[in-house]
Amino acid sequence: AMRDKYRRFSPPSPDELAESAMCGGLSMTMGGDGVDEEDEAEAHARITFDECAEEAGHKDWNGEFQAILEKLKLSSTTRERVRHFAALNQLAQDFEHVAEIYGIIIISEMHLKNHHKTIIPVDVGGLAGGEKFIVQGILFKFALDIRGFYHGDANAMKGAGNELRGLISYYHCGIPGVHFPMMVLVDYMGYRLIAQSILPINKETIIYGSADQAEHVHSSDPHFNSLMARAASRLGLKSHWVGKSSGLVELHAPVDIEGHRGLDGRSYLLDFGRVFPPEHYTRADMVPGQHMYKQLRPELLQRHEKPLSSDALSAFGRHGRVRHDREVLQATRALRDEFVPEFARYLVENQRRLLKTNRRRHISTSGMHTSNSTPNRSRPRSRSSTGGLHSQSGGGSA
């Protein structure tokens, strides 16, 4: 139904956007000058529990998502599971489709002044990234380097990819009781947006990690702490001490991850941009901010003999810095000196077989496309994290 509602929608031109903004033709303006909340968690709470927003038709993606996943767990028959999987698949497709539609709008009008925009940016705090928007129950965030943290917009887009990768990795740990948002990356006209479902949380619900650059670090729930320790053991992450020297806290994740006891009673995890430690660097080859985008892949941590600290080579990891940084150096050397050469040898030794396999796949799928079709470079590309329904899956509850 949601897809049918927007199926014929096409992104308007800048002139049409300006005209629609002035005459109210698109009915998507959030109104006002934005919100004044101190952090992103406040925006989640505002849009989910605001009665006016519900009357305006904003969809509670997270509520439906978690409810379907819980029904799946309680399913006792194949028929029930098939029905719930179909509902989950439909919800995921709707979320991705709506995120693409509004992502096109946001990107298309990004260079307009706010009073000409149909979707007004909101102030939800946060230092990294670009403008943020809330529309149809989805939080959109530009992956831009407006403050110079990433040393370029391309690196900020990589950081958004790390956000999705971290979410997927935690989801696949399969830790019962840990819930995750739905997430999509929308790439359009050279820009990238992170689209995420609104969660029932606020600045008072945080129980793990930090929402203020480690000024206050939370680890107040023993049960949730144990869940994070279990996830860390499966991801190859080590516990480490963070915070001020007068009040150190042990975490099994990056300090700027956030765990919340949601207003609906569920435990949520978000902010996954620095889950995996950075590739080791020295002062001679250091690029500002590279610890936020040039990171070791989860597959390497699975194969490495020692767990690694997420906060290595960052100011957050100053407690035990020498040991944490040395272990990341060993992993980086293993990647460059062992795993990459090993993979190169595999490609050389199996080149003919791989080429034959690829050729067969190309022949088998060529009939699915018309011979004169050409790619549409203006079409948005999305990478999703919506409950195991796509090639890159995550979201929901483990």
C-alpha cells in the first residue's frame, strides 16, 4: 500500500520545489524552524510520541517492525511464520521505498534556502555529518564533512557505510533482548543520506555508552552490560576503560555507541559508526579523522587471534593506549602481510574457474534484462538494514 501511494512520484525540479514550498503543493513541510533538542535521542522521542505527528500520518516504523519480529519468535507453525515473514518483507520494502522517495526530495533541494524547502532541516544536535531531517517517521542525516572531521565528504560517506556495517554486525551476533533500528543508505546525485527509523528514546533513557563525547559515560544496567560483553566476544572486540580518570567505566564497544532502555521497555542500540577499530597509522602517514572511516573489516577481527579495542588510536582510548594501539598494529600487519597476499594467490590460482563461473552467471541472468537497456545514473541506490530481508541485513531484534 505504501509503495502504491508513492509509485508514480518523481523528483521535482528546483523550480517546482520552490513553487511547491510557497504554495504548499507537496504537503511535506515539517513546519517551524526545527527542534531545539540537545541530542539525536530527543528527536526520536519527539516524532514517535507526538500526537500531532501521529494525526498527520507519520508511520511508526519501529513499532511495527519490532512487533512483527516478536510475532515471528512466537510462531509455532510454518503457516504463521510465512505470514509474518511476508509482513516483514512488505514493511522493509515500504521503508526502503519511502526513504528513497524522500531522500530524492531532500537531496534535490539541499541548495535551496530553508524557506523554499518542502522538508525543513531540524536541529537534533551532533557534531559530525550534515543537516538532519525528520519526515514520515524517518530520520534522515546527510553524510557530509561540514566540520572537517573526516577530511572530505567522500570520507564522511565512508563513515556512513561503517554505520551500516556496524549495525549489520551487531544484528548478526544474535543476542536476545537487543533491538536495532531500521536503516537505509540512499545515494543520489553524488550525495549520501542515512535514513533511520525513529526510536522511542530520549536523553534520559541512555544506559550504555555516551551521547556527549565521553563527558558522561553510562554503564548502569548490569544485564545490558552482559549482553554487550557477549556481542563483543563474537565480534572480536575487547573491553577497555573510558571516561575521565576520576570515574573510569569499562565498555565492550566504542564509547560513542548508545544503548537505551526505550520508553516501550525494549533495549535499543544505535550509533555504530566506530564499532570496528581503525587501520593502524603513524604520525607520518596520518590523515585527520581517518580513525572514523578507515577501519578494519569485521572479517579480519573474526580471524585475528586477539580481540581489539574499538577506541584504539583515538583520544577516547587513552587509557591503556600503548597496548591497544600495539594490538591494532599487529592486526594491520597481518592484513597486509598475510591475508591480502593469501587472497591474491587464491585469485591467481583459481582465475580460470572464477572466470568460467562468472561467465555462466552472466549468461543465466542476461535474459532478465532488455538488450538495449542502459543504466539510469540519476536513479537512487540504497543499501538496507531491515531485518534480514536484503543482502545486507540487520535491524530489528536479535
